Amino acid sequence: MAIVKPFRGIRPAAAVASKVAALPYDVYNRKEACEEVKKNPLSFLNIDRAETQFPDEVDTYDLQVYEKARELLEARVKDGTFIQDLMECYYVYELTMDGRSQTGIVGCSAIDDYLSSVIKKHENTREEKELDRIRHVDITDAHTGPIFLAYRATMELDRLVSTAVKADPVYDFVSEDGIGHRVWKIEDLQMVQAVAEAFERVPATYIADGHHRAASAVKVGLKRRRENPDYTGEEPYNFFLSVLFPDDQLMILPYNRVVKDLNGFTPEEFLKKAEEHFTVLKVGEQGISPYSPEKKGTFGMLVDGKWYKLTAKEETLSDDPVKGLDVWILEEYLLRPVLGIKDPRTDKRIDFVGGIRGLGELEKRVSKDMTAAFSMYPTSIGELLAVADAGLLMPPKSTWFEPKLRSGLFIHKLSES
């Protein structure tokens, strides 16, 4: 049973929503974030990445950075950039990319569901990556970036969403990257109750994107509980901001790999090693045509200026939810034993390129600072759910979701207001 509660959202005034909405904080490095806020002073990156307000010598994680974020948020509520709804609501958030739409419900998921694994995970988190968002959430007293959750589609929730979107949207804009964003508010009391009850019949939800943000939100909630031993469990800090999408609307793009060197092998020797577990076929004239895998169990490989198609041999395949993943097969049979990449989370010799950047980005990296690249067939949403249901974990960087949720459109305060 999933608990997803309505909340009194703090959100931008309609006239400025398109300027406020920003890609997630971790999409940018510091220089890129500074350039973005300089170009667009209303961008939510000012708050999500408040180091942009300081000279470079101020550390990104300095306490004054988080205090500045709180100050900016409070100022924008006071000056009317942000408004707060009077009633507890749900919101419906539709994103459209290349003619394909996905429509989710914005609400607040229970930290107890996270702790009891009603909210299922498929990735490990690293504490050092959590600390930044823990400080940001705790000091701003707000969740500013929603966690992207999935659930197995139900006719009941589909019907409620279909009803909600018949009204006029509160936001309707296209962002600079061509993504369409529309938002509706669900405030009718009967509809609000129906949505809550419909989620109570959903046995599990799944973190699609935002494992570190979810873990950070939960840790802040637990901290607040320790500070308030008489808590009831209904305080806002017991819940975190989420957008929940039905699984049948989601699409995962490939998460490609680039590698610094061939671990001492010549290109010819490396190809021979690859042939131990993969069928290797040069593609295109002289192997110069980029290859995008057409089905599971196939991989593109760029080495020595030539593209190859790799097909996993029968002995590498498995029905196991994790060992059957293409990302696992590549890691287990080529990256680790041949290229010597023992831990892709920490090894500086490997990098990851989201599929949204295309194969041209792989060729660019190999010509610039890498030696080999691998194009992947995307992990499916069904594979993600199967791994999470089994209580297992995917290899790092297994999924790349597009389009990205915008930060700043919905803010959830942790304390009563």
C-alpha cells in the first residue's frame, strides 16, 4: 500500500513559471550553472545551486551557500515570484518530448514507505553525494527537486488523471530544449480523496531517477523525528516530494560508456579478447558508420576509429534479473576482466554518456580524451521493475530517463506553514 499525500504546494506564479523551471541541479557543473543563472536570473538554479551567488573561491558546500539558498527562496515567496496554494492539492504534470507524452501525479510519498521498501530502489547511494542535498533540504526547510517514481499502471489512476486534464492547465509552456510542460491542479476534495485511495491500492512504487535525493530527504525526515520525539507521523517532514508516473508511459534511453585506454592491449589484441565472449563484426564501410544496438544482447563498439557490432554469445546470457542486463554483461565479460575496470562507480578510466547526446558524442569523446566507446541497448522499464522487485541492484549508470523533471515548479515545505 503506497501512501501518497496531497500538499500545499509552493510554486511559481504562472507568468514566470517557464523562466523559473530548471533542469535538475546535478545536470550542471558549477561553471555551467553560473552561466545559466547569469543568462536567466529567475532560474531555480539560483536556489538549487546557490554557490552561483558567490565567487569561485567560496566552496560549493560551504554553509553560507545553503543559507543563501534559504534566503533566496524566502525572498521569492515574499516578492510573489512563488505563491502557495491555500488547500492541500495534488498536481498533474505532463512532459512532452518528440511527440511522446508522459503524465504523472505530483504528491508527497512517505519516508516510512521508503524504509519499509514499499518504495523500491534499484541503485546503491553514496553518502558523500547525499550530504549536499541533506544540507540543502534541511537548511532551506524544503524539498525543491521532485523524486521521479514509477508505478505499475492502474485503470483507476489513469481515469483520475484523464478527468483532471480536462480542466485548464495552470502552466503550459515549452522549455528551451523543446520539452512541453503542462500542469493541472487537483483540489476538488472528492478527487483528492479518490487519488489518495487509489494509491493505497498500489502495492509498490519504484524510484526511477533520484536515488540520492530520495535518500537525502529520508535522512532529513529521520533527523527531524529525532529532534521532535513527540512527532505524530503526519508532519510534512515525514513525506517527500514526488512525481509518480505509470510504467507504460515511460521510456528509458541508453546509458553509453567511454573508456580511457585499452589496459595495455593494442586494438588488435583487444578485439581478440572481445571475441572470447562476443561475436565481433565490423559495421559500415571501413567500419566508420556509428552503430546503435537494435536489440537486447547487442552493443556498438568504437575502437581505433572503427565501429563494430558486438553480439553476446549464448554462455553470457541469463534469466537472472541483474545478470541478464546488457550493462551487466558488458561489465562482467569485457570491462572488468579485459579493461581492468573493477568498480565503475569510482574508476576514473571510465565515463558515462547519456543516450540523449547521441553517438556523435561518443565519437567526439574518443577523438578528444578517450580510446574506446560502447553504445548500449536501453534497459527496459520492465527490467528495472524486475530488479527492484527481486530486492537486487543494477550496475551503476544503467538507466537514463528523458525528459527530465524540472525543479522549481513544485516546492514542498518540511515545516507547517
